[in-house]
Amino acid sequence: MRICFVTGGSLAEFSRLDTQGAADVICGGFQTLGEVSYERELRGETGLFEDVALLSKERRNIVVCGCFTDARGIRRKSVVVAEKGRILGVSDMMNRIDSGEYRCGAGIKIYDTAVGKIGIVVGEDLYFSQVLQTLSVCGAELALCLCEELNDSLEQTLMRAGAFLYGIPVCVCSYGYAQAADIGGKVRFASPLNPCFYDLEREQEYHLVETRQRGLFRKTKSGF
């Protein structure tokens, strides 16, 4: 799976570039779409989601873009996903920290695409390990995390830990930087270039894990 990371500039600017080599997935940070008002989109005053769909149709691939959505004053960090001209859905950040500016959404989403099942991690959801764990348990083959900006090495540490603990490759796309970790927890790709390309190898490995714990006692019935 070849992934093109857009780490700077808008989606319109990227669409005018003559990028070398086709990509199965185009992944753009929050700067690609910026602010998106659902109300203005529905009225036809803006067409940012339509631009995502059109780019995926033109390039015949999957396009994943971060944005800041506004639903009648309720602002969220979101990611829109399109494949070959069709919007597959919008994922919202699920966790809000300390009454932050952006409200939390609901539901973790996995998108079943032609190149595999892609799980989306939005913004600070990377700080909550249960998000990656849920994506793994539900069958995601890749986790794409879109952040605004990197916080020193924190995101890279969490990316590597999540990939190792839950057995799925994790890619992080932010403004000015993109990186990826394999299921062994190793950084396989890191680049400040815009755009930059990464050829992801599919990795799926399963192990039988057994534990012992107290509790869950069931009394054996007798007399039968």
C-alpha cells in the first residue's frame, strides 16, 4: 500500500501538483481543508467535502483529510474519508481534554476500502490507548492518525507503543511531518517533506495469550 502524506498547504494546492508516482491513499493533515461548516456545505456555499471526493475520483484512490468541523457552533476535530469519488464517512475526535476548544464526537470508525480496512485516529485520541485497541480488535489493518502538530517525541512514542501492543501499523500525519511504525514498534518512515511517500507492507500476526486471575467463580451444580 503506497501512502502519500500531505504535510503542508491546502488540498487545492496539492491537487495542482504533478506528484511523482500513484498512491493508493492520500493522507492530508488538518491544514488541507481547515475550517468546514456543515451548514455552508449543505447550502452549497462551500464544497470542501466535494473537493475531497473529486480528488479521490480523479486519482482513483482513497483520500483522507483532517479538518475542523462546525455544526451550528459545535466545533470538532474531524477526518473525512473518500474513495473513488464517494464520501465514505467522517470520523470525529472522541476524547476532549480539560474542556478544550473542540467537542468530542461519538463512535470509532473503520473504513473498508479496496486496499484494506483503515482505522482513523483523530487528534488527541492517540493519547487514549483504547482507541487503537478497539481498531485492532475490530479488524483494522492500518491506523491513520491525523494530528495538528507534533509535541516533541510524544506522538512518536505513542505511535510505536500502539503499533507494538495492538499489532497494527500506525501512521501519523501532522503539519510539517509524517511518520510510521510497524507492528514491532520500530519507526519505518519519517519525513518532513511535502508531499512524501511511504510504501507500507501489510503485517498481520496473531498469538495465543493466556492469563490467570481471581474471580469469575461459578459454582458447580449437583444432583443431576
